[in-house]
Amino acid sequence: MTHIKTAISLQKPLFEQANALAREMRVSRSRLFVLALEDFIRRYQNQQLLDKINSAYEDATDSNEEFRLRQMRHQQRQIVEGEW
């Protein structure tokens, strides 16, 4: 795997927090940034996927689907009431 060096600018308090965390985790600062970026990308992709799934399910049901749902609920009530 090819490694590419990059430079980033951080505010001093954030840089100090990153240094402290890297020491605590016993990893290099570079490794800490890689872990953080990987996590950020994974969370972003998961949110994108969730948004797509939610978008697919937010379709309003049409009148035909509503009719079938009412029939199914009625049928289910009849079955359940007969068992109790």
C-alpha cells in the first residue's frame, strides 16, 4: 500500500489533545489521524446508506396498498379474536 504524506493545520488546543491521546493510546500522531479519518469515513458512509434506505421507505402508500393493508389488518383481527 502506498503512503502519501500530507500536511494539515490544526488549532493549538486540538493539536495538544491529539498529542495527548496518541501518547495515551501508544500510537504515533500519524496513526491517530489515520484511525480518526477511517472512523469518520465509515460513519459518513453508514449515514449515507441509512439516508438512502430511509428515502426508499418514505414513499407514501398508494390507495391500492392502503386497501390491501386494511384487508390484512381485518383478516388478522379475525384470526386473533378466534384464537383468544
